[in-house]
Amino acid sequence: MTKKLTICLRILLLTILLTVTASVKAQDNDLYLTGDTTVFMRQLIAVPGVSNVQRIQSNHYTEKYVLLMEQNVDGDDSSHGTFNQRVVVGLKGLDRPTVLVTEGYDADYSLYPFYEEELAKLFNANLIVCQYRYFGESAPTTPDGESTDKQGQDYWQYMTVDNSLRDYHHVRQALGSIFSGKWISTGISKGGQTTMFYRATYPNDMDVSVSYVAPLNRAVEDGRHEKFLAKKVGTKEEREVVAAAQQELMNRKDSLMEKYEDWCERQELHFNISMSDVYDFCVMEYPFALWQWGTPTSSIPAHDADNETWFKHFTTVSSPDYFECPSSYVPFFVQAAHELGYYGYSNKGLKKQMSAKKTKNYLYSVMLPEQLRGIKFDKTLYKRTVKYLKENDPKHIFIYGEIDPWTSSGVADWLDCSKKQNMRVFVQPRGSHKARIGNMPDDMKAEIMSLLTKWLSE
């Protein structure tokens, strides 16, 4: 992703669902409609805790609304206050299946008229998309109106996976009084993680779960991603081409720095580290970003190409805005440092040319504001989820891409489904973080559709 995250994140955020990248402030556009209330709208308004129900345009749904759902800041404990979570609801029919998208970020794409989630389209299903807590409008009020990135750990202590799952559980219970069909939870990348955690924590909330390209990291710097990039992804020849491109970028550093600094200044980017270090980190990020989104190695410029060609390629594949701090993705990096984990970097063969000599714990020094660098990683969520998936057999499908670095920390290598009747893992050959049901090989697609159709008809 330009900002990695849709955990998943470059993600994720430039191409999530192949829709839009720009943030939308609903009150500033023409999405909102006026007119008399419908029966369905009155049903939504009557749900306890729901407010500000507004109809928005849709090319795919009979009716589509954006509303606010009151949530506790701290799980089931209301003593720490409440906040309003933004929820988008699309209607196909009250007795149709309902897809709950366990989004991991701001979910602004869901406001657009042309947005259509894959499973909702495939099964003519209702749609619910929840903005993740602490993102966009769905954040607790900050003292004195300060920016959330200036808050200390006392503000962020409630930004936990369990609290986010309680949010989704509440939405499921509240809107379950309206929709009577089967329920499907799904998400991409960090959203796919959330689908996995949601199933393990509230196993009876959903009839079916589908996690796309979902990592399950075991540490702040998991360790599996670096090994995957060095020895497993693609072919040996492709890996050598990528390594040579990194070396070429380091060789051109002095000649590209002025252009690089001007570019960042025009974008009004701010960093915790020097511009020289930002450049180095982008070089280290380059292989992860290239493979994550399936950028063909044939697109890498020739070594004798001019600086302008190399600069455009470099900033397109590994944009420096990923390392901006503070950014709107501070909530994600807080979770990565605390529970979700992340990946590390290898500077093998590059260190002598780099000003950034230290890569360990970069998530804290580069991605987080200073006041949040004391966050400690807790492995409880990882262990709990692994235990659940090994010991249970929910109707849950996992979809991964073979060349996506996130696959190396997913469930594909260790989750044995051979003795399970329901759970399945599918890895798209040469697939990237864009792996979806629609672009799977025909045999895999047919098996996935057969399973889903069977489960939704039971």
C-alpha cells in the first residue's frame, strides 16, 4: 500500500477492493439524498444506539445508508465513555444473506455509489461495512480537542483487537434484529485478520467467514517475511533482479536525493527520521512492496535508464509517504506494536551505503510518535487464534497470493485442513495481495463457490 496497512497496508490502501484511495468526508459531497423515510430506514432508526441515519446513493443496492452506532470505548464497560462508529448498510432484501465487512481501517470507499463487495455481489447479499475504531470519525473524543497523534498511551489503551471485536459483535446483534438470512463476515488484509479474530472470539455470530490475504504475525518483527523475500518468493532470477534494483537505487542515492527531498516537500510529508534515512528505508521496503502488489520485475528500469525513470519507478513502488509520522495510520501502528505484529527489514549488502544503520525496532522509532514508543507486544492474541484454528473447524475460507509477502505469516504453512470438514486454505498461484475469488484459477474458484453455496443453503 502507499500506506501499508489494508496490516497490512500499501494495502491495501491503494488497491483495496480495487476502488478508491481518497478519503471522503460525506458531508462535503453529493452522496446524500433527501426524501421521505422508507420502511427499512425506519427500521434502522428504531435500532437502539443508532443515530444520524442518512440515505446515500448506490448503483447496486435498493437502499443504502450511512449511520452512527454508539459503542463503548472499553468493551462491555460503559464507565469509560462511548463513541459513535460509522456504519454503511446496503439493502438487497431482509431475507437475503448479509455480508459484514470487518474493515481494518477507515472504509471510506464504502460510501461511493459504485462500491460493491465481492461476496455481496456473488450472493446478492445485503452489505454492512464498519469503520474501524479510532479511524476517521469513529474515534473517542480527545481531551481539549487535541490531535489523536499527540495522545499518550492512556488514550490508546482501548485501541485493542478485543474491543474492536466487541464493536462488530454489537453491530451484529443490533442489526440481526432486521436481517433474517445467513451472515457472512469477510475482510481484506487487516480486515481479513479481523475476520479471523472475530470468528475465534465470537464463533457463533457468523454462519460463514472468508479472510482474504490475512497475516497472523507472532511478533513486532515476525521474521518470516525477510526469509520469504530472500529465498522463497518468485524465482531465483527474479529475486536477483530485485536485489540488483535495490543496489542501483543505493548507487543513485546522491544523484536522486535533491529530487527526492523536493518531492516529499511538495507532498508536505513529515518524518521522525532524516530524509537520508527515509530514502534508505524505502530501499529496504522496495522488495516487500513490489511483491505484495504483484509488480512484474519486467517493469524495473534498465540499469542505464536515466534518473527520472528510476525516480518515478522508485516512488511508485515504495513511496516515502508510508514512513510519514504522524499519519492517519497511527491507530494501525499502535495495534501492530501491541498485538498485530509486523515485519522486519534486511539491509544485507546495502548497509555500507546507508545512513540508516539500525533497522531493529523501526516500527517504534519511525512509525510511532515519541509518546507511544513504550508500547509492549502481547502475544496472547496470536496464541489464542492459533489454538482456536487448530482445535476447531468453522466454515471459514482463507485466500492468499503465492508471491504476497504477507502469505509467509498467514495460516497456509501450518493450518492442516486435511482432517477438517469445513475450513479451507487456497493459495493463488503467482497471486499477490490482490488475490480474490474472482481471479482464482477456475478449479479453485469452483471449489470455493461450491463450499459457500452449500454453507449458505444449509
